[in-house]
Amino acid sequence: MANVTNNRPLSPHLQIYKLIPTMAMSIIHRITGGALYFGTLLVAWWLIAAATGEGYYSFVVWFMGSWFGKIILLGYTWALIHHMLGGLRHLMWDLGYGFEKAFSTKLAKANIIASIVLTIAVWTIGYLVR
């Protein structure tokens, strides 16, 4: 009886693939989608605290204003903006545009840069208005 598995081709694995910008953006898009789930729980926590009473609301505002809370909110802001830009990129693909390799790669790189720049802009405006 022959060993059939020795004659089968092996599927490419992570050691074979080179990480390219579109692949990285796909992975990050999935991660930010999961992060947004937990970030939305923070928004719900804030709303529940506001409905509960002044004491509990003050605690949540204190936590979100601490250095740890600000880091979480900064990450949530970036994830929200990055995921939105990735969604717009997917919408463009759904409409049949942007499949060229060079353009798709440029768009993936622009996605990460724009998400960082827009996050900084949102936080800067937030501090200036505050």
C-alpha cells in the first residue's frame, strides 16, 4: 500500500508568503473590527453610567480621563477611523474599482497613513475645543 500523502503538493504556508501592504491591511481590518466591539462596550458603559447617577458617572469620566483611559480611547479612535477607511476601500472594490495591483498597494499604504493622521487631527481638535 502506497503512502498517498507523500505525493500530494503542500499548500504554501506563512514562511512562503511575503507580507504585502494589502495583506497587512486585511489583517488589521479584521483586528480593528474586533477591537471596535470592545470599544463599543466602553461607550455603553459611559451611557449606562450617565443614566445611573452622578457618582458612578464621575467614576467613569475619571477612568476615561486617566492616562490608561486615554490610551484606550486613543486606540478606539484609531481603530474606528482605520476600520472606516478600510470599509470605504472595500466599498470601492465592491463597485468594481481599484483592483490594479499598484493602485491597491498605494491605497493600502494610504489607509494606514490617513488613519494615523486623522486620529491625530481628531484628538487635536478635541483638545482645542475642550
